[in-house]
Amino acid sequence: MFGIVIISIIILFGTLGFSYIEGYNLLDSFYWVILNITTVGSSIVLTNDITKIISIIVIISGVGIVFYSLTLMAKMVISGEIRFMFSSIKGGIINMKKQKKHVIICGYSKLGKYVCETLRENNQKYVIIEKDIEKCKKLLENGEYVLQGNALDQDILKKAGIKDAKALVATLSNDANNLYLIMTAKEINSDIIFSGEATSEEAVKRLHSVGSQIVVFPEVVGGKQLANSILRLEEAEKLETISKE
């Protein structure tokens, strides 16, 4: 992007300079600048020393920046990073195939990670929508199907194949986002299974109210699992004691 900006400035500088000093129209001046930057050359005769100096600046700086940009792009292609150039564009990083009856995981959080692992163990198709580009890089390296972008954007959801999906899992950063995601996704396809993560008891009720059939409150689930583990351990110790007797 730096190279593109600098080249644009050089082209503008040369075009205006030749047009103003030599009296050429803007199109001829622009054409001349492009020919010189690309080292093709031109038959246009310069009659002013100032425009000759401008010409030298355009040629040296323009050719240098072009080669710099091309070298940088070649390096990015070789290192496999060219796809990250346009990460600000919706769906900048895409590694997925068109599929049906799949699960869409929105947000690769801790919970989202375990959802993916369980689905993978059960040979269930899924696609991950993740906004963070660094997480997307790691997911790509692990061979995951991932779409980089904001899951709250309808265009991103459609790219992830929500119209043909089996279920959607909302594990975004906060309750408000998960609520909005469920409502947005339901407008596109209300026939799939909606599930979401809640960080408060109030959010559990609200997620259910907007159409989420499954809501997970990690603190409650974790607390119950911990208590059940303790009870099972106590029961196991009692049984062991009885068997010894």
C-alpha cells in the first residue's frame, strides 16, 4: 500500500508538472509519465530544464518504487501471505468449500475451540467465522475451514453458507454480540438450530427469547460438573471402602 501511494504521488507530480510547464494536456502528460516509469520511453521533446529535472526524478523514483513494490509482493507470494493483504475486506481470508448441513461457529473463543474439536471428532462438517486475523492464520495453518470477518455482517454469514447450514453457534466476545448475531442469522435462515454462549443469567433468558434453542452458561456448567465430580469421587471412595470390608 505504501508503494501504491508513493507511485500515485509521483504520477500526479509528473503529470501536473509537464502539463503546466510544457503546455501539454493532462492526458498526454499522464501518458508520458507512465511511459517513463515503465522504462518504455517516449518521443515527447522537453524544452525546459525544469521539466527535464522533473523527468529525471520521475524516472529514478518511479522505477525504484515499482521494483520495490514488485519485490515485496513476490516475497509475500512466496511466503504465502498474499491472502492477508486484503484482510480489511469482508471475508479477506477464506479457506472453505461450499457445503450443506454444516455447523457455523461464530468466534473462535475457548468454548468455540472445544465445539470445533468435538465436531471434528464426530466427523461433522463446520466452518469458523473469526474476526481476528492472527487467529485466522493459525486456523489456516491447522487446515481448518475459516472465513475471516465480522459474524454480525449478513454478507459474511451468507458466504459461510448459512442458508444451507444445519446449525449456528454464537461464541462471540460478549452477550450483546451473541444476541445480535442470533437475531441477524435468524432473519436469513430461521430453520436451523441456534445455540449461544451466555456470561450472565439474564443473557440466558434473552438468548432463548430471540430464538436460541441451546444456551450454555459456562460458569453454571462448570460448577455442576465440579460438584458432580466431587460427589462421584466420594461415592467411589465409599464403594471402595465397602468392598474392602
